[in-house]
Amino acid sequence: MTVGIVTVERKVLEKNDALAAQNREAFRRSKLFVVNLVSSPGSGKTSLVERTLDHLRGRLSVAVIEGDVQTDLDAQRVAKFGVPVVQIVTNGGCHLDAKLVQDAAQNLPLDGVKVLIIENVGNLVCPANYDLGEDVKVVVASTTEGDDKPLKYPAMFRNASVLIINKTDLVPYVNCNLAELKANALKINPSLTIIETSCTTGTGIAEWCGWMENKAKGISQKSEEATNP
Amino acid sequence: MTVGIVTVERKVLEKNDALAAQNREAFRRSKLFVVNLVSSPGSGKTSLVERTLDHLRGRLSVAVIEGDVQTDLDAQRVAKFGVPVVQIVTNGGCHLDAKLVQDAAQNLPLDGVKVLIIENVGNLVCPANYDLGEDVKVVVASTTEGDDKPLKYPAMFRNASVLIINKTDLVPYVNCNLAELKANALKINPSLTIIETSCTTGTGIAEWCGWMENKAKGISQKSEEATNP
């Protein structure tokens, strides 16, 4: 790539970061905890969202933004849970950006919502660089992808706060050493919180939802302290 | 994105296409059949390359270019088979491009080699748009990724000549309807050749290698006819 193109890329990222800061400020005003869910295609992000919505029903109000290159299949799956959901179709684009999320959020009824889950395009590379204004990036790695992915795609694991190791029910059938996968992830990012899940059996869903509930509670308390110091 | 940026992107692609045409011409002169292997991370591309090299040992001479965002883990795996291999590390880049492949090919001893396999970065979006000068794109989809990926990532399936459905041994344990996966793929690209494989059990490897041997033979014959018309 020539210097000129790198400069344009930097400008795109700078513009994105400015919009992400606006989103973050708006999310804070709405007392929302915002999760940016990233992974390879087919790691089970949408199944995780379904399990999460099922587990949190009546306990915590969640809204969802779905991102895909094409189709609204995921939004259709999520809508069955009766939560606010918007589908972003990037039409070839390889990641969500702050502008797309800003537009989508304006179409979501967020009154009373405590958690916003943004399911990014399935891509372990490009979404790592695009801040959407989220509180945390949560990366989902499926055991079927093997144990070397944190080393091969380090930016995503470096920028995430939580690693969800999904499809743990398939470990007996695939070539994935769980201890090795965790060690590789912690080598890239020693402060990662790691949660093991199976969306087929339900293992780990309570732990993951508990983690999110705690974070959402923290944001509510913080904003109350700000109002009544 | 602004018009300015789209223009830069178009220029990048035009420049890439020109280099890809040079690569294609050079590959033709070397009577090479060239495969661009694309997929999500963890679908089993490298395992497929290993199985292929094992099956074709002593029958067909193969060289490999490995592409990854970071690490030379895959080139190390491939080198054990004693074939010429070069690792491209994109250092954050989300796809291989024609220039990277041109540079890599110049470092490969290609004398007597009949097939060049280029294993792209694991990414179901961006590599779809970058011609490397290959004869065919072969997309690998793992059954663990579910059956809806052709609809969600259509460009990759539209631009491929062959779909390898890998990890068929896991079908009993995952939520993937094989008939549905094939129907979705053919809806996007009716001329796809579909081959089912399991790199764990070896199912389908002979079929896949046979397909490749036929293509390589076709290229040798064509260039002989050109020499002795």
C-alpha cells in the first residue's frame, strides 16, 4: 500500500473514533451497558444472543443490533424473543462502524433498556479496529476453530475484555486443547476474562449473563452517584 | 464512506487486478494450476492442505503459499511434508493481494511443480474481492459454521468455483443441515462444484485431489498443444 492510502485509512479511523465517542456519550446518558460481540463466522454469536435473551427474560431488559454482510436472518431469530432489534446490512462491508451503529440505535426504542448487544459482522480481523462506542468487546471463539486463533488474529483478542469459548460440548470430537487455547489467549491479553459456554447444552450461560448483569448494575449505580453525589 | 474513499478503494482494486493479470500470465508460462483457498478462520484449510499433500505425495508436485495475519505456524505444518512453502504475514491485513503473492512466488522453487495452493487469510469477506491471479477460488465451509453462511457472505460463494464442505464427521453433533447448506450455496452460485470432506476421517480427500489432478492435467495438455499445434 502507498503512503496516500494509509493516510486515507487513518482519516477513516479518526472519523470513526469521533463518532464512537459521540455514541459512548449517548449510551452513558441512557445508562446503557454496551457489548460489541465479535468473532469468526459461525462461532455461535447469534445462538449466544438467543440463549442470553432467554436467560435474562424478566430480569434485565436487553436490546440488540444485528450486523451482517447480507440478510436479516439473525434479526428474525432475535425478534422471536420480543426484544427491540435492528438489523444492519453492510452490503459487502466487512465490519460495523460507529456511524452505522449510531443510525441503528436511533431506530431502537431504548427506554428502560439496560444492555445493548451489538452483534458484529463475522470477521476476526477488520472489526478489531473499529470502535463503535461500546463498553467492552467480547470475542467468541468456538472450540471447532482450534486453539491457535489468538496467536494468528492477535488484535481481536488484545482489544477484547472477555473471551467466550463456545461449543465446549464439541471438545471430545475436535482437535482443540482448551488449556492451550486459554494460554494462547492470555499470552496475547493477560487481563482477559474467560468464560466457557455451550449454547447447545446451556453450560456457562448463567455465568456469562451474571457477568453482564453485574456490569449493567455497576453502570446504573455509577450514574445514580453522579446524580446524587 | 465518502466518494473520495470509494475512489481510492477502486484504485487499489484496479492496481491489484493489473498485478493479478501479471501473476496469471507467469503461472500460465510455468504450466501451474493455481488454487486460492478461502474460508472463515478455523474451517480447516490447513488441515485440508496437509491431507492433500499426503494424498498427492509422489503423484503430483505441489507448492504452497501460506497467508496469515500473524505467525508462521501454518508454514511450519506444511513444511513437514517436504514441499516448497512460503509464509506471508500480512501484519494486520485482512486478505492477501496480488503483490504479496507475486513477491512470495518469486521465493518459491517452482521447477516441476504442477499445482500451487495459496491459503488465504481466514476471512469470509475481504479476500472475495482480491484476485491473486489464481485459476480458481475454492471456498471451504465447515459444518460447524451452520448452513446459512452462503446467504450471509454471498460474494465469496459467488466468486468461488468449488465449495468444500469440511468437517462432515461433526454433522451428528452440530446444527447444520447439509442439504440446506448445499441448496443455499447453489442459490448464490448454481455452477459451484461441491465436494464433502472430513480431514479427520479422510472422507472426500481422494475426490478433491482427483478434481485437482484433472485440472492440473488439463493445463499441461493445453500448454503442450500450444507448443505443438
